[in-house]
Amino acid sequence: MHEDTERCIRAVQSKDARFDGWFFTAVLTTKIYCRPSCPVVPPKPKNMSFHPSAAAAQQAGFRACKRCRPDATPGSPEWNERADLAARAIRLINDGVVDREGVPGLAARLGYSTRQIERQLRAEVGAGPSALARAQRAQAARTLIENSTLPMTEVAFAAGFSSIRAFNDTIRTVFALTPTELRHRSHPTQVAGTLVLKLPFRAPLCPDNLFGHLVATAVPGVEEWRAGAYRRTLRLPHGPGIAELRPGAGSFIQCRLTLSDPRDLTTAINRCRRLLDLDADTVAIDELLGADPVLAPLVGKTPGRRVPQTVDGAEFAIRAMLGQQISTTAARTHAARLVAAHGQPIADPGGGLTHLFPTPADLADLDPASLALPNKRKEAIVTLVKELAAGLIDLGAGSDWQEARRQLSALPGVGPWTVESIAMRALGDPDAFPATDLGLKHAATELGLPDTLGALDRRARAWQPWRAYAVQHLWAMGDHPINDMPTSDIVATPVPTSPLSIPVGLLAGDALHRINPAPIRPQG
């Protein structure tokens, strides 16, 4: 979009916040860059230049505006919509891969040379992976400076800088302030190990299905709803953490992070943003879906619906397999028993969180007999765990969506519903469409849409590339807790680790989701 000069100028002159994050405006006379909605008087068009990313503006010699703080805008939704090399690279950079593994590590994960990655990113966002990571480090440092009382030396290394000098130089260059001046402007207070932040998003946002879905399917010990906030444990590169996310007024989600290592700040923030789909461009999504006469009343009733995603792709895949063909309550019980037996214990003073969800490596020696499931499903889960533990299937931030689909589909007991559910919530594909889902088919019938698989799939092509968001509107027609904001605390309760007698279907894979009308469970 930054190449469409006339459109960018109109957005800046109208202070249109919908374009925040899509491009950045640099002022040639002041050497400052801003978000399109900056409240100051817009510069003359001849003094504007436009950049696709904050990193590109910084690399061109511009510093961040102190008024509109363009470095803190929601991320561009483009990188969550696309599945090409540049989008996969940016998702991995956001997850902290360059800081932990360097540019060669990023290239190795993507299967390309460092030169190819550099060339592709420069063409797409005007900056290479090192510059993008540097911009992210600067924002992480600013967050720690303004929201914590950590000594500056600890801030520097926690943000990913290799030296105090590089830290000081970057902060001065990007923000035109010293680290000490930044802190004096904010007067932070801090509970030991805890950071309180605001996560921006593009309005509108409908919190009902977003938090309702996460809480209704919450695994005891790993997730809970307490005092009006969704809380869950996080497995981070340098240690465990806890995220507390609270819907509130304005274009922010209140976020409280408790980290065992502040180096995980950037990764934790980006995983929380991804969990709540905060970078989605809901205006564009609602515009396309609302043009459909069948969906228009649903979109008009609750604009801004988002897709609840996950903080860990492998975790969701395992939970999706455990939840095949059974009720939400039964799925939570199965997952909680797995957590109690194999998860890593953590401390949560004042809360009810007890464990991290086990990794595939933790479950590599899983005894199928410990699962109260049909034998074929036991085998399917064990096979999936082994594939994930061996690194043969990648469900992480930089995964290839179509390749992951192909690999999952080749596994026994993994049918179209499971594949598309994982694509929607673990991979973050905005066009994922679980056409065999019973809740979806019942909603289609009620609306007069085709209810046969092929016909519904053809009809849904009009909703591309946002079919996953159309699914949220269709699911909302059902009477299910996933559609409602929680009204009371839902906290962890002890779960026995021995198998329980839980009624389950007799068929493996997704077959029962297609032929058994009850219970309706429109999620994995």
C-alpha cells in the first residue's frame, strides 16, 4: 500500500486509524516518522514519504514520533493473511527467532539461503531481517524501560541487545531520547517479575466469542477465567510465564505478563497478540462478509469477530485430536488428565494455574493405555505426537500452511475437520474452512445455505479469503458457551490422572463428526 501515494496522502490527511500498521509516514523536513492517524497537523504532501514498516523508516534515517508512537501500532494484518516466504519470515522474526538463532537460523527454518531471505524482505517491507529484529528490540526495550524498574543493563540484554553501547545508540536513534529520559517520562512501578501492558488492536473487536471460546475450552491447570480476565501458562524459550488478558474499553487489551526471564518479553507479547488475533483488519473482513446478503445481518449484529487462535501449534493439534467426537467438557477432562500426568508444574501465587501443557517430547513415551479413548484414536494421537516430536510436522509461526495440511492429512485418524480446525486456530490461516463441522452445517441449514459438503464449500468461496471469520459468525448462531463472555470465575480443579469412563464414539478420525448429530462441538 505504501506505493499508492495518493491513497496514503488521503489516509494521513483524514487521520484514518484503519491504516495504522499498513504503512508509515516519514516527514522529510523533520526526519520523523508517524502512523497515519497521528494527531499533529499533517505535513505538506511534498514533504511526505511512505514506508511499509517501522524498520524501513528507521533504516532510512527517521526517528519515531513522540506524539503518536508509531512503533506501538498494531502489526500489519498482511503478514497473518499470507502464507508466502516473506510472511512466514516476518512471523518467525516476531516470535524472536533472529534474536535467538540469528539470520542463519531463520534461513534454516525456512529452507532458503540468507541472501534469498534478505532480498525477499527488502522487496516486501523495505528492510532485511536484521533491521526488522533491531526495530523489534527497540520496541521491547522501550516497553521494559517504561513498564518496569529493571536496571538499564538488564533491560538491554533482556531486549536482545549484545552490548550496552548498541542499546544506548539504538534508543537514541529510534526515539531521540536516552533510556534514562524515557524512564523519567513514564515513572514505572513494578511487581517483581510482572509487567502490565496494553496490546493495541484495530477496532472493532467483538470479545464475546474470542474470550468465550478460550474459556469454554480451557484446560484446567493451564487456563482459567479469574476476576474478569483470561489467564494461561506460556512455554517460552527461556522459561515459563503466565499471561493475563482482560478485555476493556478503548482499542487495547489489558495484558499482565509474569515472566521467569525478561528476554521472553517480545515472544510473549506476540504470542498473546496471535492468540487473540489482534492484528486482524476487521473492517476489511466485515466489509467483504457483509456484502453477502445471508451473512450481512450476522456481521451487522456483531462486527469485529475474530478467530481465537493458540500460543502453541503443537498443543492445539494434540487437543484437537483429544477432542474428536466428544463434548467440550469431556475434551477438557482428557486434556487436564494429560497435563496432570505429563505437564511441567509451575507456581502461580494467588491463582489456580498449575502446569505447562506438555510438549510432544514430553509425550514421546506416552502409554496409549493411559488414554480413555477408542483404540484407533489412541494410535492416531500417539502417531501425531511422534511426528511432532521428531520435527516432521511444523505447526509453528513460520510453517507452510499447505504443506502442514498435506502432512496432517496423511496421518491415520486425521480427517478434514481436524485438519481445517488446526489450520484455522494453530496455523492462523484466515481462509480455513471446516466444512464437515456439524455446528456449521446446522447454521447453514437454518440460514437456507446449502448443507451438503460440496455445495456448501462452493457457496463459501464468496467469503474467501476470510472463511475462518465467516465460521465464527455461523457458530455464533448456536446456543453454546463458546459464544458468550464468561460471567463467573472458571478456575482449575484437581483432575485425577487415572483413566475415567467418558462416553466416546466408536469410530476413529473425523467420521463421527460427520454422521453423529450430538453432541455439537464446533471447535477442536
